[in-house]
Amino acid sequence: MKRSSTVRAGVTATVGMLSFALVTGCGGGSDSDAKPSGSPDRSQTSSPTTAGAKALGAAELEKLLLVQSDLPRDKITDGDDTLPRSRSELKTDKPACAPLAFALTGLPPGDSDAGASNTVTSEERVGDSFDVTMTSVGLSSYEGDGARKALKAVSDGIAPCSGGFAITAKGEKMKITKVAAGRPTGVGDESVAFVLDADTDGEGTGSFTVEVVRVGSLVSTYYAVDFASMKSGRTSAVPLAVIDAQVRKLK
């Protein structure tokens, strides 16, 4: 992929989720490496109980987001303005799919209106070209066992939404054509991942991975667009370095 304003505009629009028509040359189907995981990964459930947890506000969550010094080789910017700013701005045609749509757009997947988000852009030079991956990171916080319920809502939504669903936000519509369980990284106290195929407005489908991680009463969401993977027909995966760095800040 050449470093150009056209490519960057296309990638940015894709991370913005609501402008998939700008992405061309995408292959369909999910990556075979994305193994099913029908429920959150509990292999690292070592955090203390969240029964007495108090939710943080948006300003406090902003302070927990990744900053430039956390990932010096990447570029970290504020959340994409093309994304909805609140859960009320996003609608789905299937209620069970709403938590998946919220996670996809950096909004709280659980019952909370307080959230914060930003975007991490990673570049890797491959010959004369650059492989650009943009990751949307969202944070939310919950009282009591709200964070656990948020992950359960995402996990429970995968099966009923497997045939796809529609999203409407900020006056734009997008069609998710397929949802399948993915393989979470296993970081944090619980994690769940899903892979979705999105209709690119007549240009085929693009496959993307979304991961949701709980650390105590905090939930972080990750949605990545790897333009090189999309062009070759592979599923865009969330960079592990981004998840690791963000989770470390939440512990």
C-alpha cells in the first residue's frame, strides 16, 4: 500500500465505520484463524470482586486512555468525529445486536452513558509501501457487576446476530452481513472477540475483528482496520501491542 492521502482517507473512513463505501477491493469471509469462543475467556479471572465498584466519569476515563508516550512508534489521536458520541445516536434492527454495535463504534457495550475513546494508528514499512492499521479504542466503567454484564451482553449477542444486522447512526446506514465468534487474546480478567463481515456498499464485504476486555469494573473495546489485510481478503486483526498497552494502564 502506498503512503497517500487517498489511502489514508479510505482507512480513516473505514475506522469511522459509517463510510465503508470508500473501501474497495475487499475480500469476503472470516479468517480461518479466528477460532470460535462462544463465551468470555476466563483464563485470567484474577481481579478482586467488583461488587462494590463505583463507575468512573468520562473525564476520569479520558485519563486512562493511551497517550503518545505509551506507544511511541504509533500515532494516537482523539476519537473519530464520524463515530456516534452516545449510545442514543446508534440504532440496530435487532436489540440483541446493540452491544456488538456499541463495541464496534467505541461506545460502552454495557448499561452506561460515560465513555471515552481514541484512535491508534500503527505503520509498518514493507518495501516501498506502508501497512497501516488503525485501531479504535473505547473505555467504559460500571458500578457493581455491570462490567461483567457488559461482556456477557456482547458474548450473548454473537449467536442471534450471526446472520447479520443493520446499524443506523448519524444519518448513515451500514449492513453487517455475518457475525462469528472470534478468538480473544485472553488478556485482562475476561475477554470476548467476534469477527464481522460488513457490506461495503456493493463493493463486496470486509472482515473485521472486535475485541472486548474487562479489567475489574472497566471495559475496553478494540476495533481495527488493517488496510493491507482488507485488500488481500484477510480479516483485519486488532494489534496485540495496542491491547496489551491499554490493559496495563487499567490495572
